[in-house]
Amino acid sequence: MISRPAPPSRGALTACIAACVLAGGCLTAARMKADIRSGAARGAIVEGVPFVRQRRNTCGPAALASVMLHSGVETSEDKISEALGTLEKGGAVTFDLALHPRDEGLITIQRYEVADEELRAAVRSGVPPVIMLGGILSIIGRYHYAVITGYDESRRAWLLHYGVKPDVVMGFERLRKLRGHADGWALYVSNPDHRPAGLPPELHLEMGLAAEKLGRPEAARFHYSHATWTPEAPQAMMNMSNVALGGESYARAEELLRKALDLKPDFPAAKNNLAWALLKQKKALDEAEHLAREAARDAKTRPFALDTLADILEAAGRADEAARVRGEIEKLKAAPRTGARASRDGEPDARSLEAPAPPR
């Protein structure tokens, strides 16, 4: 997933400050943790998140090292800083932080305008979010990365690993204001072997797509299955079908795609993929042709649906018609590819959950 180009708060280099911003009165982190663990306070803690102390301008690598270590990858602030050129640049870019863990086989999802409840859901699921805070020294344009490790709903306070100090207590309102200056950016890093149930459905979908790109179908199935009974259910069914198609489980893919279309009849990508699943099973070619033609009416899906249609026509012994369709495909090749199948060729847009078309 690629971070979108952004104004300074999204894409500018992050100059980190060694400051401790407290907003919990006389509340101590130890007392807050004890109350949460005992059930005396409503909240959650991600246990065992290492604190990595930053140097000047390395709060990004320090925060990333903290969550990568928690995910089971041996790394350090020094190693990440060197890989990203943080000291030379004077700070870390969100884009670099999001891409680096993927080289270690980790799922990474970055999002903007993240609500407090999404962050709390991540903590409850055992995924400590990396966040960006802005407006701390806004006159000179400085921003800061931190790691959320827990929250106390009763006291309306967060626990953070913050630069040079672990277990900083900061109030909900204060953190929300500081995050707002940084466009509500957050980064989630998760080991594909971890099964963080309870994330928001759209986040499960994005993690499923990321797991597919890493070649981890079991993790992809897990995340998609946790979005199947939500408003995102049709897309989740579609994405799960891609995992099935990749494993040549065509009957299972057909079942999932029919469920997706029951929930969302006007779903061109699902129609195209169902046509392909039927073709691979060598059955219901009339239905497959109808589905492919329906999918081809959608501009985004059209190039891929025509390709599917040509294959169906060839399988039905209608070579001349298939050749005409392939001629139309050639005319479309000059146009930029967008939508379902194109997303498998490059990094998917974080805000586009359109799943890839069937593997060929």
C-alpha cells in the first residue's frame, strides 16, 4: 500500500522532539495498567510492547522498531534509521515507515483520518498503532511519532511509548487534537501469523489484501472472514474467493461469489470472477458468458471482463467471436489499467478495496 502524496503533515520529514506530554493529572501509568488488568477500569493493554528510546530525529525508526519487535522481527532503531536514511534526511517519512516492515514479511497498513475507536479496537486486538502527532512545535513545523500501547476508557486516557519515555499517559482530547494536526495518520504493523480479531471490517479487508500480496493465504482468509457479516461483506466474500481461486478451489470460489452477488447484485468484479470460476469448472458456459458481458459494461472492469469473455467463447467453440473480442481488447490496451486485476500489478491504493481478478 502506498501512502498518498500529501501536504507537510503527511509527507514532510518528521523532526522529532524529546518531550514528554502528560495529560493525566496525578495518574500514573502503573496505576492505570493495574486497574485495567484487574478489571477496575474499562480499557485494554497490548502487553509486551518493547520501548525503544529515540535519538534526535529518530522517533519514527524508534516507534517502528518497537512495533516490529513486538511482531517478532529482530531489528533496532539504528538498523531502521540506516535503512531509511533518517539521520541524513533529518527525520522519517510516513511512506518509508509503511514500506520498510514489508521487507521483513510483515503486514503494514497506513490510514488517514483514523478515529479514536479504530485505535482502541486495534489495541484490543493486540496491534499497537504507530501514530503521528502534530502542532507540538507548529511554528517550526515539527511532528512526532509515538506508539499507543493501551487506553483507559474510564479515565479517558491513553498509554504511549513517546520518544524518550515509555508509558506516557495522555488524555483522549489532548491526543485527538495533536493527531488532528497530522491528518489523523496511523500505521498498523502485524505479523501474518498473528490473528487480531475484532478490527474494523475495512481494516480487516486491507490486511487481507496485504496478506495476499505477501503470499500468505491463511492470513488473508482469516482477515476476510472477519469482515463477512458486515456492511463490507460483499467485498470480503469477493476477496475470499480470490484466495480460493489462487488455490484452484473453483467450487468454493463459486460459492463465495454467489453469496457476494446475493448481497450486492450490481458488483461487476464479482460477476467477472464468477464467470471465470464457472469456466474453470467447465460448466454453465451460457451463464458465464452472460456474467462476463454484464461485467464488461462497467468501465473499470471492462478490459478484464472482455478477456474472460474471449476465453469463454473459445471454450464454447466460437473462435471467430473470441477473435473479435480480443481485437477490442487490443484497442483498450493503450488506456491505463485501473480496478480489479490491475491492482495485482502494483501497490494497491489504501482507499481502494477492489480485489484482484482471478489468477491466470
